[in-house]
Amino acid sequence: MKPPGNVKELMTFLGFVQYLGKFIPNLSEISAPLRHLLSKDVAWHWEEEQMKSFEKLKQLVTEARSIDSQQNYAQIEKETLAITFGCTKLHQYIFGRHMVVESDHKPLQSIFRKSLHSAPPRLQRSNIFEFENQQYLVSVDHYSKWPEVVKLPRLSSYATIQCLKSQFSRNELPDKVLTDNGPQFSSKEFRDFSKEYGFVYVTSSPHFPQASGQAERTVTTVKNLLSKAKDPYKSLLDYGKTNIEEICLSPAQMFLGRRLKTELPTASLLLSAATSSSDLKMRMETRKTKQKVYFDRHAGRELRPLESGEKIVMKHGNDWIPGNVMNKHSNRSYLVKTSDGTIYRRNRKHIRPTAAEFKRYQDSKEPEISDSSNLTITKESSDEILPKAGSTPQSSDLPKYLETVKSSSCIVSRSGHVVKPPKKFEDFAN
């Protein structure tokens, strides 16, 4: 910044400094040589005293403690801060009076229309997907189903973080972000980003897309829009204004608090009408309950919780390997330690408890197969049948063991389950 060359430029500079005045100590004393030039009876002159004052103020402005924190604020925080600043500045005029704050920031208006305790916590789900050799980051708001889609310049934590920062600046900071286990999200850089921006960072269970079903469903929707629409941006706009079944509100109405203007003619009264959310929570609960009923018809019964140290077999690729439960990681996710000491995280559906033990064998010797009388069935399901023998083999030895079982008279499925024929067929000759 060049030194001011006249009174007008000096007034501009002092106005800029005054904006951060409460963060600059001794501002009046330091700026006195410059303010002296604003007097009507003082001729313009720029000497060493004015230059020292100018350079000192520049240094203090760049070191003001508000700069480091406020430059990282999301846009919604800056809008709120502007309201706070105005109320603080005019405190002596508005204290004890009813007042109206006007703002053109729509997300902020939506939040202010609700009481603080009724405002829902912000939960965002993010996923990365590929379409026509391009990588995209899709984020969806858990509450309103509002999607954000952006093309990633490259697959890295830095690029992903920059895209998320851009989304946060347009909307607001989330309370929690749920992602898959991609390297972009599991890096230290992303963990540091979550701490800096103050949101809880949670990953879904590995190899279990159902755990982030909403994000996966949004990815499918966005892919369909990208592949079928001539202008995907218009398609996303139409998607944002389409009502959600049974809730009778669109993602835009729930997220922005208003309807979106599109190419379709819409009455101006509808565009400016505020969204009523008096019974919204009840409608959302009704919709979730109905979805749960439909899902439970085919999902089977609820699996019981597992205890620390419990013997299990865990799905690993196409195989089931033995191990022990270490502890519970999250709601339906567990940390499992296999016989070779490796620790995995798996969803409960990929873990099956067993009372069986595997006999350890050496080198090229084939393992001994226990009699059928030693076969035990767990309480979980009749599918979980494992031979009871000696100690646990290494995971790399288990496929060899399964091949031996397959060579016997038993019927073995691809996952290693021993299948017993129904009793009604025992009377028939082979």
C-alpha cells in the first residue's frame, strides 16, 4: 500500500484503520500525526513523522488478532457477525427496545425464523464418485436432502478440503460430516481440517455402503442427471425445487427457507412465501417410520450386540476368517483382531459369532476334519456352522481348510458355510 498523496486518500486509509480500531492498541496516539493533516488550517505535508505513523498503522492492521480468525469465517458467520457488530455499535440506542434486523442472506433468515432449540443440528454426508473419467464430490444435507456437487481437479485431500471449504462458505458449517473411507477423508490433513472448522468427522463402516445410504442414493441421482440432462445445472435446480414425498416440501424450502425460481412460471407470492415448519418434524418421522417398515420386511431380524473378546468369523473379500472382537467402534461397527494380529473395522453384518475352533496344521499337511457330531450351531443362524477342533489357523490357511471340507461329503457354500440337506430327503437313495 502506497502512502496517501492527498487529504482524500488519507481519509480513506484512516477509515479502513478505524474499522479495526478496537483491535489496535493506542490507535488515537499512533494516528495523531495523520489526523493532524485533516485540519482545515493545516497545509498538506508528508514528512518523517507522518511516514512512521503510516507504517506503524499498516503493521498493526495486518497483525490485528481479528484477522487470523475472521478471514476463515463462512459467509453465514460473516453475515451474523455484521449483525452483532451493528447491535454492539448502536447499543446505547437500541438497548431495552424492540427492533427489526433486516438481512438479505436467505440461509440466515431461515435460521432466525426458528427458535434456537428447534433448529436442527447440521449433518452433512460427503462422497466421491467417478463419471466419464471425471471425479466429483457430492455432499448432501441430512436434514433437507439438499445436494452440492463439484468437479474435483484431482484426487487429493487438499483438493477435497478446498471444495468443502467453498461449500461451507456458501451455506454454513456443519455439526457433523459423515464420509466413506477414501484416502482423501482418512488422511491427517482432513482430520486437522475438521478440528480447525469445528465439526465432528465420522467415517462409515468399510465395505458397507449401506451405512452411508443417503449419500450413495444422492450419487445415483446425480449420475442420472449428468448422463440424461443436456444441462445438468438446470436439472440440479429442478431437483432442488421438487417436493419430497410425504413431507410436501422441497430440499430448497427446507434448506433455504424459500422456493427456487426456475424456467417454469411461478407466482411471486409463492416465491416470497415463508416455509411453514410447524408439523415438519412429525411428517419427517412418519416418513422415516414407513421406510423402516418396508426395509425391515426384507432385512431380517436385528443382530445381537457383540462382546469384547468374543470369538467370531469376519468377512474378508470372498472369505471368512477367524478373529476376536476388540471393542465397539460405533453404533453397528466393531474393531476386530484376526489371528495374524491385524486389526480391521467391520460392520456387524460382516461379523458372525462362533463357538468353533480350528485345529492348527503345519506345512503341507492337510488338516483333520472333525466328526459331524462336533459341529456346533450358534444362536445366530443355522448357516453359521463351523467345526470344533483345536486352535485357530492363520487366515492364509483357511482357504486350504475349506477346500478339504469341500472334498468331503458335506456341501459347502462359497463363503464356507456347511449346508445340511433337509431331513425329508434322507429316505431317498443317492
